[in-house]
Amino acid sequence: MISQQPVEIHRTGHPPDTLPRLTEIHQLLYERVLRNGRAHAEALAAETGLAGTEVAAGVDDLLRMHLLRLSPQDGALIPSSPEVAAAHLTGPIEAQVQLHRRSIEQIRSHLLTLNPTYIEARHLDRGGTSVEVLTGLPAVQAELGRLTSGCRTEVFAAHPVLPPPEALDEGFQRTLDAIERGVGIRTLYPHAVLAHPYIQAHFAKMTDHGSQLRTSDQVAERIIVFDREVAVLPDRVRSSGDVGAVVVREPAVVDYLYRSLDSLWSTATPFCAAPNGFGYGQANGDLRRAIVELLALGHKDEGVARRLSMSVRACRRHIAAIMESLGAESRFQAGYLAAVRGLLGPSGPDRTRPQEEAAAGPSGVG
């Protein structure tokens, strides 16, 4: 006989209740009642060959799980569908969840009416300064949370590196809350992140809820702009090694950062889920063209990988595939053949030469 180990079901405001794990005995009894349409416990013992105590215990479990119910006329056992049984058990829990969600929204709405007062007071406390430096991850996270909760029209962000799954999951509900308030969400990532299946799944989920996502060959720096009024940038000039950020409220600077980000957005590729949720999808051509352009400018594998926010190993796989498709025997020849065949985009002042890149320092986020 299979052991029946209880599974805990936690209900808000009540001690944990237990449900038995479904066993072969439960399945046998449930199936027999289903086939007969109704049955008595005595008949089930005769039909299944189970001991009376086993039948009694199994029937009691099925009644507790609402998979069986007793006829009020003669006490016969009548089957219920698993969906109906699940609704009986989860209905009270879901009602409590909805109640808590309404309470959360009421509390947030009530307290956030003082948000403009808070912002004005903090601005005065800083002596009217338009730049605030935050040090330490808790301070940065608290400020980002406050800015997100107080946002009215749009959150516009660029992220140059692959975020871990837990970071995406942690921010998902905050993003949904903002969308439900009517806040527009635009986020830009490098093409390279699309190689990861969990990113594909997350992007698909976000676009389904109304968020806009695009990818570009190069995203130089992390930046988040709130309501076109406040911009948050990483602080990379401090020598302490602590995580830090710079909050900018100077209108002219925020407007410049916003327009620069919007310009990059206009040339980026809208996210479209790749077949089977894996691969670069329609961004694949743009990514490989960017690799060829950087090779043609003389960048080494490491420089190309850093500029495109991918690992050197992944970059070399792309380079090998590009050389094979062009029939090239060297990187230089690949660049030449790509130029001859018109595969390179127009050169411009934004295309940095290797020696210029070395002087400017790495652009990726640590």
C-alpha cells in the first residue's frame, strides 16, 4: 500500500490544514464511483477487494477533497469533477487573496497622495540640487521602488546586460502594478540576451501585459527615465566598490538622456518571440551584421563580445558561422566580403575604432 503523506495547504488567518496525497487506492475508489455513477462504501469493498478499513479511510479522504459527496437521500457516494473539487478548496483562499490585493491598492492609493509633498521636501532638504548620489544596494533599490510607485506616465529603461531570473521575477509584479495604473513601459536590451530561453519567456509574458520591448545590437549603459523628469544612472566613478547610482532631476540633462534613449529605440528591433522560445528570431540578422561591422573596424573577439554584451565563446560561434556563410578563411576576408556584398551598414561617428574604445574604457555593466 502506498503511504499517504499529507500536503500542507496554508490558509490566511488559519492554522495549516492538510490534504492527503492521492494514492492508487484513492484513484481506484474514485474511478469505481465514476463508472457506477453512485456507490455505497460496502459495495466498493466488495468490488475492489480492499479491506473495509482501507475503503473507509480512502472514502473519507475523497470526501474531504470534495471529489466525492454524500447523497442527502440515501447516503450514496456521488462523484464530483476535479475542477469542482478544486474550486471548493481554493475558493476561500482566492477570496482572501483578492481581499488582500484590494487592501494593498487602497493603502498605496491612500499614502501616495503625499508623494508630491515628499518629493518637494526632499528637494528642498538637498538645497535644491538636481543630482543625488546613492550609495549601497538598499538605498538604490528603495529609491527605484519609490520612483516606480510614484510614476504617472512612463518608465523608459535600457539594460545592457542579462538580468538573472530572480531579478526579472522580483520586478514583474511592480511592472504590472505600474501598467495597471496606466503607466507606459518601454525597455531596451541588447540582441544578445535573446539567446536565453528564460528571457524569451519573460519578454513574451511582459508584452502580453502591455509592456513594449525592443532589442538593439549595442546598449552602452543602464539608464531608467521616469516621467521624462527623473533619470537614474549607475555610479561608476566611486572607488569604494559599493553599488551606487546617480539620480538626475536637472530638466535639460534628463531631456537629453531621454531623447538619446528614444533615438536608439527608434532604430531597435521590436521583440517577437522566436520559434520554440529559443534563438534570436528576427534580430538574428541585425546581430550578425553588427558583428561583421565591428570585425571590419578591426575589433578583436573580446572587444566585439564586450560591445554586444555577449560572452566571448558565444561571439566566436557567431563569427565562425558568419565566416562559413561568406566562404571566408579569415576575419579580415569576412569583413571584405561582407563589404563587397553590401552587408555592412553605413559608417558614422558613432562607430568607435579599437584605439578609441581602449581610451574610453569598457562600456559593459559589471
